[in-house]
Amino acid sequence: MKFNGFVNVLCCKLVLIIYLADGKQMHEKDKHEPYSVDGVEGRSIELQCPITVPLHEVSMVLWFKDNAGIPLYSVDVRDRIGRQPAHWSAPEVFGSRAKFNIDKSPASLLIKNLKRHDQGIYRCRIDFRTIQTQTYRYNLSVIVLPEQPVVLDRWGRLMNGTKLGPKEEGDDVVITCRVSGGRPQPEVRWLINGIIVDDQYEQNSGDIIENRLLWPTIQRSDLNSIFTCQTMNTKLVEAKETSYVLDLHLKPLSVKIIDPPQALVAENRYEVSCRSWGSRPHAIITWYKGKREMTHTKDDTQNHNTTVSTLIFSPKIDDDGKNMTCRAENPSVKGWFLQTTWKMNVVYAPLVSIQLGSTLVADDIKEGDDVYFECHVKSNPSWKKLLWFHDDTLLLHNSSARVIQTNQSLVLQKVVKQSAGYYACSAINGEGETVSNQQFLRVKHAPVCGHERVVLIGASKNENMEILCEIYADPPARSFHWRFNNSAEILEVDSHRYSNHGNFSVLQYIPVSEQDYGTLSCWASNEIGVQSEPCLFQVILADLPSPVTNCTFYNRTQQFAEIQCAPGYDGGLPQMFMLELVSKRTGTRRFNFSNKHEPYFMLDHLEKLSALMAAENNSLSCIVFAINQKGASRGVIIPNFEIGHMHPFQSASKHSTEWLPIALGALLTVIILALSISTKAYFGQCWISCRRQSETDQPNDVKITQQTKNIVISNDFECGTNCLKRKSTQTHNHQHQQQQQQHRSSLRKKATSKDANDDEPDPDVIPAQFNMISSSPMISTPMLGSREKSDSYAFVNYSASSYYPNPIDLTNLSTGMGLDCSTASFMVGGHPVAMALESSGGGGHHSGLAQNNGPVQHPSATASSICATSTGGSDLDINVIKDRLMTTRVPESCV
């Protein structure tokens, strides 16, 4: 057994020696033929060791490093039939980082996470059971990758981010790529858009390698170019890179005003657009009118670096010919902009102004001088026509009239006073017409009369008149003088009899005798000269016109009627005629008509007027007047002509107390007795004064008796009515009026009718007919000789509008009042009016509204005075008074 054991040990030693010998021989044999293998630090690598025989023929697989005799990795396949081979890795070398894949074809050793110290020569030996050992050698190089490259600007500052710039066109790009570490030494190069542009690098210090890139004069096309710094020292892995995108600030490439209008109308609103392209970032567009910046704009940013700006503006007249500039600029590109200019053509109506000739003095122009005006016109388009105006009247070129128009000038040769006034010029072009300001032309001249014809003045004897002499003069008149001329003599008027007031003089004149009627002449003078032709006034004897006669109406229908009268004496002056429709119930004037030539009147729409009167329970009477400068004639009532119809009023209540009529009757009796006594005394004095006056002055009034179909009352009672103005008579009449008013008030309170003004008094009470006596004060005749100023002229007014006679009272009078008069005279505007007395019931005065004037004035003379005059005596007859009172149902006890 010892021998067997010895033999076994010997055999093992021999085998080992053989293996070692074989390995040594193989090592020596493959010593110069290792395979070069590169591995990257931190990565994995496989070292192949191919097994070309079946696995059961393999005994062991051993891995050695460099010349080490101890394996660092082994795979034992001995006695492992049917089992997995035994793997062993030296923990101080690979440990778990290495693994031999024997089942892989070819078999290989996988080394993970290579370390720098893993670099070396590795040998793989495969021992077989029956065949010779195989050996494979590998020279493993471990590559250490460089650090990530960094980029520095031209000033050596580290660049962050991924943007290079922003730069401007024409700038140079200077950047440096720096790489640290790496084995073997890495390459450092620059690429632009993937193309190598610089691979020249240098080692700075230690293991730092740099590559400095200079890219001169960058262009617009370089925008967004990618500048890449790349470093690599093996192809086993991708190169490390650091990239930057070039950013540029670009100038605008173009700026354009889009379709500007050819012509702009002044003051109209316009929108004009300007477009800029090519700027990065988007351009800022600014508008300028001349040198003034426009601010009313709106901007719109579009794609592809396009900006559109819209200007909203209203051109003025002064903008014509100015340049509108659109400027585009990139604020990041300093000192550079792009602009375009558009010259505006602003059209407008002419601007016109007028001036007096520069060589003329405005306040030193007199008759006979030559004058010229200049019309200054500014317009676009140019004016086509020029017009001249004098006081808004078109002036035409007329050489014979010494009016000459040349280009933009107006020449007036030998001007006269009529040439004074306001001058203007007008220019017309395609946009319209404009009238200039007015230039006043003052022409100094000697005085001329304010009226061309002789002024006719009608005056009665001893009438005080103010005669107005008005002249035209520039400068104003300095003095006046008057002269009187009749058939017998020529007299200068004393200066104290007239007063001067600038351009008119007023003469106080009173004709006393027939010799005082004639012609008055008036002259004036100023610094230019003396009036050549005087103002003439013909003073004639004149009076009120006579009333019309023979008034008839014909062709009367329900719709219209015609009234024709014969004119009377005109009083020596031109006369006109007036017809009035007067309410019979209230006495107010409701309508009037006038005729300047003859007393003829056409009344129409009578059916409407009749319906209106019927609704008012009223009727209208017609009165015709003649009117001249001195006043109105007496009115003539058209008989048997009535519009409308009045129905008698019915009392709503016939109850009254028994004592009221007795008291009123007694009161009225006392008042009548007192008035009769006082009237007798006053009329005696008046009769004496009237006789004296008739001896001195001949009456001018024409006594007119009853005419055909007209009742006319003479004017013999003017003295009586004037006498009634005395204070004592007014006092008695006023007291009597108050008593009658109280009586009517008591009757109104007892009435049950809805219209208190239409009540009928109780038959046992004395009717209030005497209330008509002196119901209103005397109203004098208005002055009809009013003068009307027109363009500084003074004329006597003969128009109908200058005279409106006061309406008369047509309240019916009852003959049962004790009046034997068949007619009574009433005052209309201070003049007597003939009036028929009709017998009708109801004596109270009823108020009413006239259509055009107020209430009529009541008669001014008392009924008793009229009757006394008409009968020719003033004795008091008590029996007559008693009969009359009994007729009105006054109890006998009161009498």
C-alpha cells in the first residue's frame, strides 16, 4: 500500500511537472502573440477563451494576469460529470466582478465595472484530459474617459445654459472648449451644425486640453447655428459634447407703408398701415409727421418676424405736403433703424381772406377815390373760380360801372357813398366753396337826405308837431339849418326851434294860420361838405277822415258775403279802411279786416263763424272805419247785417225777497235826482263854453245826417263829453257805478244758472241798464302819426298796422230808460261812433274775450246828458221820472 501511495504521489508530481512544463512552454510560445483588447473604465469587457472539444474532455480552465503563477480565476470541471463546474475568482482581483461563461460559444470571461488597475496581460489556459493544453493571451488596456467639456467665453468666463449670444450681425464668435483628464489623451474639436470646423487643440497644463474657436463676422444665416465642443479618446463609447445655439439680434430687412391713399380730405379719419419684416426680436414701429411723433397707433405682431403697425389720424390743412415717416427699429440693435417716407396730399376747401389794399388807409377814403381789395386764397386743389360780394350781393366785372376784377383783386374806381358796406370774396375748388371774412369799406361823404321824396305832413291849426329830419352822413353832421317856404315868403327857422342829435334834427312846429302851411327844408353839413339837396317836408292842413257812406252788402250766402261802401273825404291825407266784427253781447272786437285802397271787404268762412257764435249764444255786428295819419273816422254800423243769433236769457230762479226791490228803487231814485240836478248845472256851463268856442274856431267835422241804410250820428257832443271829465262828475259817476256793481253782485248770488254772467234780473227790480253810464274812463286817441325807422330813414307811417281803434260797446240800450233819443253817440278810441239803439231785454254788461283785443271801452257820456242835449232843454220833469220808474215796476211808495 505504501508502494501504491508513493506511486500515486509520484504520478501527481509528474503530472504537475508536466503541466507546468507544458504551461511554461505554451507561455513562452504565446509570449509574443497577445491579443490587444480595449476596455473602458466602468464598463464591461469579455475576454474569450474558446473551448473546441466537448466539455467532458476539459479538466480545468485557469486565468492568469501578467506573469503570475497563481491563477486569479479558475473553473474546475474534474469529477463534475452531470454537475455544474466549480468557479473560483480571487477576491483581491475580480471577486464577483468576473464570471466565466463556459456554456457560451465561444466561452469567455466577463469582467464588469473595469477598474484602471485591471489593465494588463491576461492568459487563459485550458487543460484537457487527453489532449494538449491550450493557452490564449490578451493585452487588456483600460481606457479612462475625459471629463465633460466646458466652454469659456472670450473673457474666460464659464458659459451656462445652451444659448450662445445674443450676438449681432458682424460680430466675431470667440469661445474656448476645455477638457480635463482622460487616458489616453483625448481629442478636443469644434463642430458647427455637425461639421468639424476646428480640431486643433493643445494641452494647457497637466491633463487639461483646450481648443479655442474664432468664428469671425457672423451673418444672418448663422442664426440658430449649433456650436458643439466634442472630446473623445476611444471609439468604444460616444464622444462627450457640449453644444450651444447661436442667438442673433437682427435688423429689420424691410419697412413699407401699405397702399397709402393718393389724396387725404382734411379732417376726415384715416387708417394707414406700415409693415416691417426681418427683425429679431420683432421690430418696434414708430410714426412721425414731420418731426412730431404720432401716438395713436395699434401694433400687430405676425409670424416670420413680421410686424404691422396701423396709424389712425385725421389730417389737418397744414399737413398738406408734409412727410409721414414709418420707422422700424430693433431696440437691441443700437444706432440702427430702417424707415420709409410718404408725402401727404391733403385736399381741402379754399381758405379765403380779404384785405383792403395795402397802400390804402381805411379811415381816409372819400367819394371819388379809387379803392382795391385783395383776396388771399390757399387751397388744394387750386381754386377754379373767384367771386366778389358787396353786402351779400354778387359783384360782376363791369368796366362801365367802374368795377374791375383782375385775378385775385377787385378795383372800385371813383367810389360813391353807395359803395360803402361789407365786401367779401369767395373761392371755389373741387372740395367746395368758402366765403372770406367781411371787410368793411367806409366812404366819407357829405350829408344826403334820408328819404328821396317829399314827406307829406298833415296838421291842423295849433297842433304841436315834431318834424324829424334824418340824413346820411359820414362822418356825422356837425350842424343843421331849417328854412320855411310858402307862396308868399321864405324864412330861416331860428336855431332855438330845433334840436340836433347826430345825423338827425327835430323841429318843433305849430301851424297857427293859413300862412304857416307850406314847405320846410332841412340842410346838414359835416367835415366833407354841405348837403347839396335838402330834405323837404310839405305841411298841409289835414284832419280826421270822414266816415264811409252808402254801405251795402250783397252776394251773401252761408259761406261768404261782400260789403261795399263809398269813401268819404280823406282829411287831406292818404286813408285806408278797416272793418271790425264786434260782439253784440260783450262789445269786444273779435275780428278785423283792412283794405288800403277802397272800402270793400270780402268775408268768407261765415258758416264756421256762425257756428262759433251759436255755441257762445252771441252775434257779431259790422263796423267800418276810415283811417289816415291823424286818426280814425267815426265808425259806421252795417244795418241788418248780423253773424250769429242771441237767444234771450231765462232766469234760473224768480224768487227774491220783497224788501230788495223797494230798497233798490229808493236808492236809484235818490241817485237819479242827484245826477239830474248836477247835470243841469254842468251842462249850463258847458253850453256857454261851447258857444264861445264856436265863435272862435270853425268846426272841421262834417255834420253827417242819416244816409241810405246807414245811421250816422254827428259829433256835436264833444264838448259835452269833454266837460264830463271834470272831477265832480267823475266822483258822482264813480259812486253810482259802485252802487250798481253791488246791486249786480247781489243778483248773481241768487242766480242758479251755471253761467253767472248770463243771469236775467228779477222783473220787480229796476234793470241795471243805467250801469252803462260812464262805465270806464275816457281814453284818448292814440297817436297815429308814428314814424318808422328803416335803414336810418324817417317816414310817416300810413299802414293799417299802425292804427288799432278801440272796440266799442254794442250793448243794447232800452228805450224804456226814459231816453227819448233814438240814437246815442259813443266814443271809439276817442272819436264818436254812430250807433243804432235797439230795444231788447236784459240790461247787464256781460264780460267776454275778444279774439284780438281786450274788452271794449264803454260810452263816456251819460245817457241823461245825451238826451238833454238832443231835446235842447235841461228842465227837470218829475212826472216823466215817475212814469218811467213805474214802467220799470218800482212800487209807487218809493216814488
